[in-house]
Amino acid sequence: MQRQFEEELARLKGCVLAMAGLVERSLADATRALVERDVELARRVIELDDEIDRQEMEIDRLATEFIVRHQPVASDLRFVVVAIKLGPELERIADNAVNIAERAMGLAGKPLVKPLVDLPRMLHLARAMVSDAIGAYVARDAAAAREVIDRDDEVDDLYMQIFRELLTYMIEEPRKIGPGIDLILVARFAERIADQATNISEEVVYLVEGTPIRHRYLTRDGE
């Protein structure tokens, strides 16, 4: 029975890793599609979303069956519960990759508002946060998860910088308003991805330490 327990836990972990790998691939390809103005690559990002959705359903199935079959307790139970929560977070990240790919397709035939420097960097930072958050989950490493959480501020600062710069371009040249808005939306999607990586990291801290930190502003007294 213990062997079956460990094998099924490993299968669940493997499914989370497989989904995370597809999500990271989507983010990388969406970024490339944007920078290289590659419409075909953007389409492949959109097509991959169905497989990612199936992976989310598989994680939910494996986790639910594991709980029913083994009735885990303590850290093993938290590991499975967090896996269930990670599925939707990863699926939302993939949806944002699709959003970026769709904007990349729309921008491919238009002149650039400005050279794409900070935006690809922001996307890279967000993707690295996702990768490191998943690594922290697999390793059950709360310190690594907290380090990912701390990096969210850098992405937020970059978002505001990009927003202000694009707004200035659009004010100075109204013909750039359309593509400028598309680029602002891409930056917003990247900021959301970083937030979702932060959510995953907060779940990892809960997994390891047993204390929820997602709503730190709340106290037991409701103050």
C-alpha cells in the first residue's frame, strides 16, 4: 500500500510538472511571436491551450482520486490540495499566454510603436517566476517560494514604466494609439502572470509551513 501511495503521489507531481512545462513553452513562444512578429508561432500557442486545459482536468482527477483512496494527512494532504489549486493558476497563466499571442498576431503587420526591449524583459521575468514557483513546489522549498514572491515588485515597477512610456508615445502621435494599447495590454498580461506565479508561491509556503499567507492583511480578530 505504501508503494502505491508513493507511486500515485509521484504521478500527480509529474502531471503538475508536465502542465507547467507546457505553460512555460506557451509563454516562451508567445514572447517570441511578439518579438519576431511570427503569426504562425502565435497560432501554435493558441492551439496548445486545449492540451493545457486537459492537463488541468487530469490533475484534478488524480488529486481527487488520491484523496479518496488514501485519505492523506498533514503535509501529504497539503501537497495534494495545493496541486488542485495549482491547476487553475497554471491554466490562467496559459490563457494569458494566449492573450499575448493574439495581440502578437494583430501587431505583426503594423509598424512598431517603439523598439521592444522592456516588454520582452518583463515577459522573461514573469516566465522565470512561474518556473521557479513550480520548482519550489516540487522541492517543497518555502524559502525559494518567498524569493519568487519578492520578485513581483520588479515586474510591477516595469509594468508602470512601460505603461507611462507607451502613453507618452500615444499622446505625441495619435496614429500609434491602436498598437500602443495592444502593447499596454501585453504588459498587463505579463503583470498578471507574475501575480499568478506569486499565488503559486504563496501556496507553496502554505504547503511547507502549514500557514496560509495569501491574505496576510486579515487577522483572527478581523482587524
